[in-house]
Amino acid sequence: MNHFLTRIGMPPSLALGYLGVVIFMMGDGLEAAWLQSYLVGHGLTETEAATVFAGYGVTVAIGSWFSGVLTEAFGPTKTMLSGALLFVFGTVLFIPAISSGIDYTTLLWTYPMRGFAYPMFSYSFLLVIAQVTPKARLGSAVGWFWFCFTFGFFVLGAQYSDLGFSLLQLTPIDMLWTGLIFIAIGTAIALFSFFYNRRRGIEIAPGKGFKAKSLLKGITIAVENYKIGFGGLARTINTVASYGFIAFMPSIMQNEVGYTQSEWLQIWAMLFFSNIIANLIAGAVGDRIGWRQTIMWGGGFLCMLSVLGFYYLPVWTGSYWLGMLMAICLGFGLGGFVPLSALMPSLAPENKGAALSVLNLGAGLSTFVGTALVSVLLGSLGPEGIIWIFAVLYGLSIALVRTMTLDDETAPSPAEHAVPTSPSRG
């Protein structure tokens, strides 16, 4: 089994951790495809719903920034467990705020409390991957991380919701409570993997102790090394559309285009099912033809075209199948950014934790920027204006990544690109 895992690019000592990420993210993301339409259907305006998600994005960004440096300071076990407990605490406060009428004011602070959770859990594990994986296999290893992250958060979460609503007849409130079950299981599996390795004498990424300057390094490195800063901006742009869509697209696709809730959930799941496949392909391609080339053209350029098609083709035609096709294309475009997770720590080999903190901050800011743009501009520009802003941002990402060249002494050698046993993903 270890030989097989090594061949496909997954560190054998972290295999259970990858599984834990899948299950945790499933519990965290099961409402992503339907909560906005639920809130709008129960009294909030689209702008108010987007504002709730924007607040969530702020806490995701904060949790993302802290995840890398906290993991380096205290180790992955404590950091990931803290993320899980924050999810439970936030959920217990959030669900009552929508179970007996929508209390907008309460939602503004209870739903964002959950935003700290998944970055501290999942992005902490991403840093562990970067610390223990040889550079020649790092693309593949981070590729498997994003495969697991996306498969749980966007695919299994949406499919479970569809099954729960249609077959199990769960109410939205029931659905939200069941998320705690998946959070508990995912956390238990991931933490058991660290305990199991420790029993075998393998201490994975032990904490180095808290240092204030290490926390600050997670920000200052973006200024000291402009390439790291540009990488953080590119990561922010990466998923800006997918998180922005959460804040306004469900009601548009169901109320204006005419998709049923089940059709929309299927399209949403297909977007991210194609994305998890693209994550693995992008890693392999990136390790062979270059990380930057893959990000620029497989990521930025493809997303720029696909985000326009994802909106316009369904609106113009009402076709379910064209919506499904564009979801697949956009999913592949989002996956094209995966090599950033290998490129950024390679740009700062002596400060991998800080570099990944910037990457994680970008991932968290993506949640905020996507939803904040919708919250602030939807009323004045409408959905069409939001879509064009997203397309322009993807064009900007191409220019940013073009500058992120590796120095000769840190660039992967041709031999590393040609490692025959590692389908790389970066």
C-alpha cells in the first residue's frame, strides 16, 4: 500500500490525514450550494445575504493567515483540533438564528464564527504536507490535498444535501445539524493519523513554540519578497468567482434561468467534480511543463473565458446541459491554479510556513473578496457586472503569475520533473 501511495504522489504517512480532510470539508460545505437561496427565500434581500457571506469571508481570511504560523508554533494536532472546536461552537450559535425566523443582525456575527474553522483545520494540514514532502513530489502531494479539499467541500457536500432533501426529507435545519457528525469523524481520523505516526516513532511537523516575529513574518514576507505577495494576490483571484457565486448565483439560476434546486445542485457538484480531476491533472502537468505556465493558461485564461460562459449561456438558452458543460470548463480552470501550492513555498524555501501563510491568506481573502464584491456592487451593477469583474480579475492573475520566476538554485531540475513514479500535481 505504501508503494502504491508513493507512486500516485501521496505521502503514505499522511494518508489518513487526507481522508480526514475529505470528511471534515464535507461537513463544513454541505450548505454552500443552497444557503443563499434559503436565506433569500426566508426574508433577506440578495444584498443582505451577500453581506452575511462577506462577514464569513473575513473570518476565513483571518483563520487562513493564522493557520500556517500557528501550525509551525504549536503543531498540527492542536491547530486542527482548535479549528474543529470553533466550527462546533459557531454552529451551535448559528443554527438557532435561522431556525425560528431569520434574525439578520444575529446572522451577521454567528455565521462568520464558523469561518475560522476550516482554514485552521485544512490549511494546517497543507503546511504539514509542504514540510514533509520532498520537492520532487510536492506537486503531486499538494494536488492530492486540493483533490480532497474540493471533493469534500463542494462535491460530497452538495451531493449529500441533494440526497438529504430529496430522499431523506431532511429540513435545512436538520441538514445543518448533521454537519457536526462529519466534522467529528473527519477530525478524529486526521488526529488519529498523527497519533499513529507518533506511536511508530514518526513525529510529523512538531511545533517550534510561539514567536511573535513568526506571526508577523506571515505578512511581512509578502512585502520583502514581491513574488510571494503576487502569489497571494493570484490565490485570492483563484476562487473569487466560486465563492462569489455562492452569494448570488443560486437564486438567479433557479428563479431567472429556471433550474430546479436539484438541477442546480447537480451543476454545482459537477463544477467541483471536474475541479478535483483537474487538480490532479494540473499537478502532473505543472511538474512537467512548468508551474507558472500551468497556472497562467490552464488557470487564469481558462477561468476568464469559462466564468463568462457559466453565466451567459444558461441565461441566454436556459439549457441545463450547457450549464453543466460550462461548469466542467470552469472547474478545470479553477484547478489550473493548483501549482501555486508548490510554487510559493519553493520561492521561499527557508520560510515555507510564512509563504504558505500568505497563500492561505489569499485563499481566505478569496472568500471575502468574492462575497464582498457581490454585497457592495450587486445592487448597482447587477449580476452581469459582477461576472465581468470576475473575468477581468482572472486576466490580471495571468500578469501576476508571469513575474513569479524561480531562482536557478531553487527551481526544480529536469530530472525532478521527470520522476517516473510520481504523477505530479502542484
